[in-house]
Amino acid sequence: MTTTKLTVHDIRTGRPTFTAIMPGWPLRTRLGRRSFSPDWSTLVWDNNCEVRLAKRAGDGTYRQVGAWQPPGWTSRGDGPLCYWAPTFSGGRVWLVVGPTGGGAGKVASFDPAALGSQPREEQAEAVTLDAEGHGATRIDVVLNGREGEGSSGTLVASEHALVSAEVRLTTDTNATSVLYDCRERVDHRTLLCFALGSGQVYGAVALLTADRGARTIALRQGVPNVKGGLRGAYLAPDHKRVALHTDDGWYLADLGTGRQPRKAFPQLDTEGAEVLFWA
């Protein structure tokens, strides 16, 4: 157990806007923006198959106020049920519930204002959720276009939206693999992907679209190539800009314009903190 400090920075200046403390935080827990309510007042996470909820006090500390425990064992004898992957959406907390021994998970949700209430089942057969709580599945895909010949990847998507993807591109010139990691959603049909390593065939940041029925994906440049290694890319809430963390520091780029990124946030270079998302 440890104590974690969460600092939110102003994207225009890089200066902190507020700091929150989460005492006794499990090291293995990783937060995303949707782990917090839209106004930052409430936080949810999973731990040991429970979903826990905390409220932010006036001193900036999140204090646990409730927990939801799964209802015992499954009828099939797969072992006890487990809750995981809670996220806020539409005023409710959505989560996956399934047996710890394996098998299909189901989607449930609960009202964070009604402590002690029972989650309600939303739909069946899901392991991962999209932003609206619909169940998503993992499928193998191939990359369209001449540059993508012989390239493949995996896509996680529901019937309504894309969730994430990984694309391994084999180039014609040197037969090396270029990996694009896609973890943020620009809209229902488009994912933001950043290049891992020095290969940037579709730019430092690419935009991915998919034809789920045909099991194909397409990539186009979102941000031109940048020098040095790219450590991460973080989409702005307006979905028009992206913050790039490189070996040379931080940059801001306008998505899809073709303009070169500009240097930003010198304060972040000296803090050594892990960046989780763009608030």
C-alpha cells in the first residue's frame, strides 16, 4: 500500500489547478479519466473483486464511502463472482461482473448516489465496455492499403463504438515492424493511435477507422513525424488537440491539420510524475 498524489494541470500553461490525495492506494490500481465523475467529486476503482467508491473532501483527499461486493458464487460452479473495470457514464457507474474461474462476463451498473443499492444487469456477454456501457469483443483485423500489405492487428469494439486496437505494420523497405497503440477514442468510429518506437509510417499519431464486418482497419496521419521516441499521446477533451510526450519533452499538436507540434509544458519535465490522461 502507498499514498498517491494526483495533480491536475492547466493544459494552456502546465500549471497545477488542484491536487488530490488518495491514501492507502494499491500500487496495481491504474486510473483513467472515467474513473472519476465529470466534476471530479467521486472516484471508483476495483480491488479484490469489489468496486469501491470514494468522495473528495475539502482538503483534497478522496475518502472511501462505500463498496459493492459481488453476490457470491456462480450457479455453474465457476467460482465466486468478481466485479472489475468500473467507469462513470451517464450519471451511473458501469462495471463487468463475471466468475473468477473464467467464462463470459456480464455488464451491470449502479447509482453512485445510492450507497448499498444493488447493481442492475444491463446486458449479457461482455468482457470490455465501450464508453456507453455496451459490451465489446476482441477480433483479429488486417490493415487496408498498399502500405498495409501483410500487416495485421487486433481490435476491441462493440456494435456501437471502437474501444482500442493494436496494429503491427510491416514495411516494404526494411521488413521491420512498426507498432501503433490505440487507447483513446476520437469519436465512435475513430481511435487515436501513437507510434511505439522510431517507426512512424502514418505519423507520430495516426487515426484509425474500422470496418468491423469486413475485419479491416485503415490508418491515416493525425500528427506528423516527431524526432526521438514517443512515450505517449493524450487526446484533449475537445478531441481537436493532442499532447505528445517525447524524449525531448512535451509538445502540443492540432489533430489532423498536418502542422508540426509545438513545445509546451516545461514544468512537467521536472516533476517526474506519471501522466494518466488529459483532464
